[in-house]
Amino acid sequence: MTKPLRSSVTSVRANGVDLGIESFGHTEDPLILLAGGTTMLSWPDAVCERLAAGGRRVVRYDLRDSGESTTLDPENPAYDLRDLVADAAALVAALGAGTAHLGGVGVGGMVAQVAALDHPDLFSALTLVGTRPVAPGPVDDDLPDHEFALLGALFARPQPDWTDRAAVATFAAEAAEPMGNDPAQTRLTAGRIWDRTPTADPAVHQANQLGTVFSRIDCAPRWRDRLAELDIPTLVVHGRADPFFPVGNGEALAAEIPGARLLVLDDMGTDLRASSAGQVAAAMLAL
């Protein structure tokens, strides 16, 4: 497969903040906008390239306080989930598109759900990867919660020096297999995230690697009860080996969004694997 046109990482001003973006494909093609979880590298290069080869303009972007986007204080965010939703909506206009197929991984998937609900005129299709229909915090009784024994052991490990690239990459790779992820891919991605962090501040490096900022933002009000309002083609992708948001969360999303397709990947944990790029891209292009 010939690699499609790919731009360098840049930033776009939208909703009063600078959002780091990277584009694949041609600007005249229909837009697929991919929200990071929290950085854009949650969407592997191979997925973006295959979508672009399928005739789509693909733009992946960093949420606030991550990557090349506006970063202030990830330990004390002064915005909420609806601000991140407004960022996504404003980015469609800033990119010169009328509508977009919106994808989100993890926390980006929560942003994507609310964005599609609040801006039905802007989003023509939805892809939700490794996410759930409720915010961080106490989970609904019918949804499987985190596998706390496993996650507790991982989070109890000594923290690395977040300003040491090699130490951060090793720390990430050591947690990959228990999280159902590919250690080699995880190590490479952690190094790339580290390289893109625009400061030596350890708190910012930690937030970029672990997405800790999202656990601190206000996600009220609930949106799960509104999912039946969605009237756009929707793909839910979930890993059967995901211990953070176990697969029942993806099953619930697919059941509650009218007409949604569920794609469960047996070898996937919390992260999209580059090895599944063809299967995931084909399912997205079919929406």
C-alpha cells in the first residue's frame, strides 16, 4: 500500500485554545476527526494511513493539556467535559469541513459521545474505541468496573523519573502485557509521547503518558440516558482483554446506541494495536 499524503504536526486555533493536529490524505476528501485519549498517538499511524488510503481526510488531535495542544496546569484543569466537546465542534469548522466522522479512544470516546449528542448537525458518523457511557468515578451498577486488583498492582509500582525518556518508555512497556497491549508498540508510543511533550515539567509528562488530567475534570451532567437519541452510523470497538474498561462497557454502548455495530478484538486491551489497523479501518470506512 502506497502511503497517503501526511502533514507534519501543527496546531489549529479552535474554541479559544490551540489544538495539536496531524493530517493524512487530501483536504477535499470527507473528514474523519480523531480525538486522542489523551494524545493523538492513541490512534496508530497505520489506522490513519489506511483510512486516508480509503479516500478520507484524517485529522487526529491532542486534547487540551496533552501533546501539542494548549497546556496550562494538568493537575488543576480550569475546563470541563463540555469544553472538550466544544473544542471538537469548533475544530470541524476550523478545518473547513461541514461535517465529520468523529472517533474517540478512551476519554476521547466520552468526548465523542457527548459531541455527537450536542452537535448532531456536525457529526455524520461515530467510532468509539475502548470507552464507556459514563464519566470517571463510580460506575453504574450494570457496567463492569475496573479490574482493581490488577490496576492496583500496576499503579503501586514506583513512579519513573518523568523527565527521563528511557525510564518512562520502560515504565510503560512493563505495564503493557497486563493491560492487554503490545509491549514493543507501547514502548515506541511512550517515547513518541515523551518527545512531543513541550515542557520538562514532570506533572505534564505524567499527564501525557497516563491521561491523569481527565480524572480531575467535571463531567456533569450524565449523558448515558441520551444515547438513544443518536441517529448516525456508529461503530464500537473494544478489546476483550481490556482490564480498565472491561468489554461489557463496549457491549452496553453498542446496545444503547440505535443500530450500532460492535467489533470486539480478542487480542486488544486498552490500546488499539497497529496489527489490527486493517480490520478497524475497514469497519470505520464501512459506516
